Amino acid sequence: MYTSNPLFQPITIRNVEIKNRYVMAPMGNVGHADAQGAFSQSAVEYFVARAKGGVGLIITGLCDVAPQIEGITPCHMPLPTLNPNAFLFSAMEMTERVHAWGSKIFLQLTAGFGYSGKSSVATHPVAPSPMSNRWQPEIQHRALTRSEIYQFIEGFVQSAKIAQQSGFDGVEIHAVHEGYLLDQFTLSFYNQRQDEFGGDLAGRLKFPVEIVKAIKAACGEDFPVALRFSLKSFIKGHRQGAVPGETFEEKGRDTEEGLAAAKILVAAGYDVLDVDAGTYDSWYWNHPPMYFGKKGIYLEFSKLLKKAVNVPVIVAGRMDDDKLARQALQNGECDMVGLGRPLLADPDLPNKVRLNRTAAIRPCLSCHEGCMGRFAKGGRLSCAVNPACGRETTYGITPAFDKKHVLVVGGGVAGMEAARVAALRGHRVSLYEKSSALGGVVIPGGMPPFKSDDRDLLKWYQHALSETDVQITRNHEITRDDICAIEPDAVIIATGSKPIVPPIKGHGSLPAWCATDVLMQVELAGPRVAIIGAGLVGAELGLWLKRLGRQVILIEASDTILGGAMPVMNADMLRDLLHYEYVEIHRQTRVIEITSQGIKTQGIEGARDFNVDTVVYAVGYHSENRLWNEIKDDARECYLLGDAKRVNNIMYAIWDAYEIARNL
């Protein structure tokens, strides 16, 4: 059916017609493969759920074509050539079911990690040229041999033929992108080879050029071959990226070379360019955190590509704003819109846009906690705000057999998630919040401009709850007597946490506030601010205050800021932004006294005095579980959730609430 909305107009790639312009961007299939290198059943359900949600084209995560060369662990990702029959069985089921929903699907094929591979994933470290590992510098990578390069090329051909046989509509080559092995060959920063796969740009591009030519020869010219392509690298040096707006010497691929490379690659036979920016040395460009502060961060690159090549251009990079996506298509800035993490958060996003139900779209927080953060810990891909992601059929919401009256105390994200899920299961739910607003600590945490996704999450919860029968009572601090009077069947305590105020000598000599106070009323901060504690809250507040023109000093007792708990790309970007904005940081330092003139500290720099006019405490939170301690021994079904149980992040508040409410 014709629609005036360009997001829902069809597009043809070679002989493949795609029903709309939404693309599920490729994300790692970590944990979605079995010991035979086939897709697991969870992977099939995961991709089918996105097809059901209305996306036009799905591009799977990476599948290694020659795992023996790098020593890829079989269960880490699908491996088409390891056991082709096993792969075919699983992949055919996937493509058949995806096609039933009218979506198309490309298989993404990779040459692996090279310099960027951790030893737990790739046990045989190789690279274009000898170099040390990105994550573990003590590991040395040897240069890939010419014979191995041709083994990879043959692996791409065999994998593409298996994909074609399995019913995939095309393949995407991963990647002249993100600093993976294939990208390392294309960049002089990594590639110092003296053979035909090194030297000038044409030599460095020979590897991906030979891949597409060989696939086209084997599978036919009309079998689409897309390319994941980073136009610009943003490399300042090994393990050093450049933040937006920074002036620096590009050590990787600059825009001029990127456009020249694109023309060569398209001339070689690539049918689609799937554009982004960055490498593992500037990882936050490939996996943009909320600190970019805007949507559509790759549009500047897709616009340039559209002028340089005559094939369709896919662009992702926080494109989940449907108005921005529609405008980009109308302006000719791209041909298709890629969504990665937003489709983890809400697989039904395309359908909700099409049906004008955008208020019902559960937002991605750009936090990386449930996706890349879980990868780093050895877990399987999922989503912080969508616990069912990656386990759609085994962990969904089902109706409750025994309907109960469930009382939820506390309206933070844990309380709201528990109330939402319990209501969807058919329980009668009453939620009590002592303040006038739902959201808990996410309200102050979402105040900086770059935390708009947190604010969107609270709006989504308000909308989601409004579509249920949950009875919400605000401005009521419920007591044990209230609970006894109400006589619910089950009680969920999600009373949150309170900021810690450290016992520092001289407290009160200067205006001193908790971080939550200043986040809610930024005018409380004077011109010269000392923030005690450089964890996530203190660091984000420091960045915001610095941008507002304050002089900011971060005082941290440990030897590192951010506590080491954030996913790498988010932590690296926040650290780099603090450095770029000249936020003063003192590690291994403690404030020993507050005076009318400022603060006195003791640390590795010795004793120092700092002249400040405002002190902000950001040393953490402690659980508010008084009510729980009063009722936990009562003869009634009761549960403790969220920060009231254990101070943690948004993901675990939501996940724990989902688990309890799903099983009430």
C-alpha cells in the first residue's frame, strides 16, 4: 500500500524488494549460537520478533567465515563453514519465519577481530601486521599470511553460498568498519604490509575488493552484497579516540580517504553501504552513548556518501526519532534507516511508528548495560529496559492463573516495572508513591541535557501504566498499618535509596548539597564547585556544571573515576569529555575538612587547599528499606526490589522487578 511517509515506502536492492526503509542494524550474535556453529533457537525467536515488529530488512550480527584462523570459540557466534548442514537447518527456519512477516534478511559475514579480539574470544591473535592487542597489550599479534587471506576469501564465498541456500536475501560484509580485522587491512595506521595487500589505498582495499568479486562470481550479480563501512575513524592514537568537536590529527581514515575508498568499493561490486564512524580505538563512535547529546550522529557521513556513490546508503546512529528519520529520507541524506539498540528495547518500533503510536515506544537508554555490557561479562545479548530481549518465547509475560491484589510501595523504575508487569498478567495492582512524581532517583539523574533518554523512559512508564488498571496514589508514604488495613495478597517494597552524606569536619561551613539536590536545582551550585565523589553521578554532574560555566573540581578517594562498572564505550567517552572540557580531577584524594574558604584535602599530591564556594556530595546511596524491615516477618507474601534491596543501576532495578512480577 502506498504511503506518503517515506519510512514506509518500498525500496529495491538488486532484485530484492524491501517493504519499508527500516533496517535492523547488525549487532553481535554473542550467545546465540550452538557448539556446531548454528543459530540457536533463541536467535531464531529473537530475529523473528523483530520481523513481526515491522522492520523491512534484518541484518544479522557477525558470523565468522574461517574460525580456525583466529581460533574463534564455536558458541561465541554462528559459524557457517564449521558445520554447514547444522547451520543450514537453523538458518532456513529463521529465514522462512522472517519472510512470513514480509521482512527480508541479510546474513552478516566477518573475517573476525584481529588486533581488537580479546583472548577469550579469539585464541590465535593475528593482524595485518605485528602489533599488540587493543585490550591486552601484553598479547602480541602476528601478521596474517597471504595463504590465510585467501582462506578468508574462500570462507566468505562458501558462507555466502550457504546463506543463499538457507534463504537469506543477501549478505553484508563485516567490515571496513569499527577496526575489525578487515578494517585494519584498509588503514595504514595498522597495515604496514609490503605485499599486494598493503601499501597505497588500492592495495589496502584489495582484501574487501576480492571478497565481493568472489561472492558475485559464485552467487550471481543479482545476489545483494552490502558493506558495513566506517567513513571516518576518529583515531588519535592506539586506544585513544577523539570526542565530537575536538581538533586532532586523524591517524586512521579521514573523510577524504573514506570517500575515495567508498568509490573503489562500490566499483568493485558492493550494492549497499551501511555507514557509521569510528574504530575500537574510538569505540564510542561505533556504539554511541547518551553523551553525544543528539540523535542521528552519522547523518553528516551518510550525506557525504550519498553525493559520492550511486548505491543505497543505510545510516544508523541513534536514529530512533521517527521525525528525524523521515526528514533524513526526504532530504536525500540516506536511503534506509538503521536501528540497532532501539529494536532491542522495543522490537515493535516500526509498527508503532506506522500506526502513530510513538508514545508507546519503549526507549533505548544508550546505556549499553544489557547489550555490550553483558557481552563484556560473558552474558548473552539483551536489553536493560527489555528483559525479554533475546529470550522472547521463554521469558515473556503470560496471564496469571491465580489473580491477586498486589500492593507496590514506591514509584521508581523498579516499582513501576513491577506494577506494569503484574497488571499485564491480570493482577489487581495498587501503587503508592510518597512524592508527587513517579521516577525515583531517575528524575534527578535525567536532568542533564544529555540524559534525555532517561526522561523518555519515565514518560514511557507513565504511558504504559496509563494503559493498565493500576491504581496510583501519589503523595502518600504508606505505613505498616496501611498495609495491614489494605490486606493485599502480595506486597512489593521498592522504596529506593537515599544519598549518603559523609561525616566531614566543618560540614556547614559552606553551602553543601547532595548531588540529587543540585541536579534538581542547578542554581544551587555557585561559581566554584567541589564535587566529592567521581562515580557516575558525580562525573555526569561535573560535566554538566562545567558546560554551564562553573569551575569544577572532582575529588575521588579511589585511583579511578566512574567506579569501573560502566560499559567501556560509555566510560571512555565520559572520561574523554571531562578531559576535553578541562574538568579538574584529583584521584586518591580525600576531603578532610570544609572551611569557610573552601576544602582541605589529603592525597597522593599531599595536603592541598581548594578555594570553592559550593560542596556537592556524590559518594553514593544507601538503601531505604525501613518499611521492609517492619513487614518482612509478617505472615504475608512480600518482596524487596530495586535500590531498597541493593543500590544498583536502572537495568537491575527493571530486571529484578520483571522477574518477580512475571512469577507472582
